[in-house]
Amino acid sequence: MTIMRPAETGISEALEKASGIIKKGGVIAYPTETFYGLGVKYDDIAALKKLYGIKHRSWNKALPLIIGEKGELDLVTSGITVSAEKLAEKFWPGPLTLLLPARPDISEFITAKTGKIAVRIPGESFALDLARSLGFPITATSANISGMPPADTADDVIRYFGDALDLIIDCGKTPGGKPSTIVDASGEKIRFLRAGAISIEDVFNVL
């Protein structure tokens, strides 16, 4: 396992290292605008299986994704509703996760057989820089053993996973706080699945 600190190496070198490992099928931990997340390439089945294994995650739980630009939605979704378009325009980049109809070729490790994908453009963070540098979706599941508190430091990540990861990007303590709000926008009628950093009122005001 490698630990990189962008404050010491520079952001460009850290992004290059992280991107290279993900493209080769590795698993990395990286800071988001809330907590640390675990990232693998969205269509790398072997990496997705490894991710489920090290998290001890139930196979019936989907894996959320992050992207760097809205144009990447075409890689994972079969379409976006008017409501979803409005919400993405207002709250991305930011802590709003949208459930959208999945393309038929998206792995069940991502959809958990729901036919939907959970995706967002993260707020200002290493996660956003990484997603933009890659140009394809990666997973953004929290860096913890399932059922345990999310990690907000690299030390927490190490305690959970030891050397099971290929790389940890250590940017110090993350802000923590509320997780992303999750909205099912796969149909014209939206449903709130998790209250978070964006309030229900703010979402309804947009719609």
C-alpha cells in the first residue's frame, strides 16, 4: 500500500498516481468534501468484487458513483428526466446524489439489480479533481467496513483496511458533517431516500 500526501508531492503527481492505479484495476481511498471514499473504475468487475470484499458489503447494496462532468452520464444512464436535469444543474458539483435509470450493460455490482445508478459530481475536493482527470465514473462508497462510522482521516482508513488498498490519498481530516442527500429521480416523480447536506426544501424550491 502507498500513502501519498498532495501537500507534499503536489496535486498533479497525486492525481497521476491515483488515476494510474484505478486504470490498472486497483482500489484507492481518497478524500471527498465530506469523508474518505473508496474508488475503483465503474466497469472493472474484478475491482468491484474486491471492493465488496474488503468492505464486507452486502451484495444487495448498490455502489454510488462520482463523475467529473455531466457528459459522463451517458456512460452509465439510459436517460435523464427533466427533474433530474434541473437538480443536477442547481446542485452539481455538490452533495446531491441522484438515482437515474441505468444503462442495460451496467454491472449488477453497481446497480444491485435495481436497474438504477446512484451518481453525483462531488463538491470542491480531491474527489472532484480526480473525477475530472479520469473522464469516467468511479465508485464513491464510504471508506469504512460496512456498518462502521465513515472515515474522516487517513489513519481511520488504515485502521479499517490495513494494506488491503493499493493507495491512500492523505489530505488530512475531511470536513465530515452530513452526507449527500439522495433523491430517486429515475422517474418524473422524485422520491427522497436520504436527507443530507441539501435540504428537502431546497430541492422542492428548484422543482
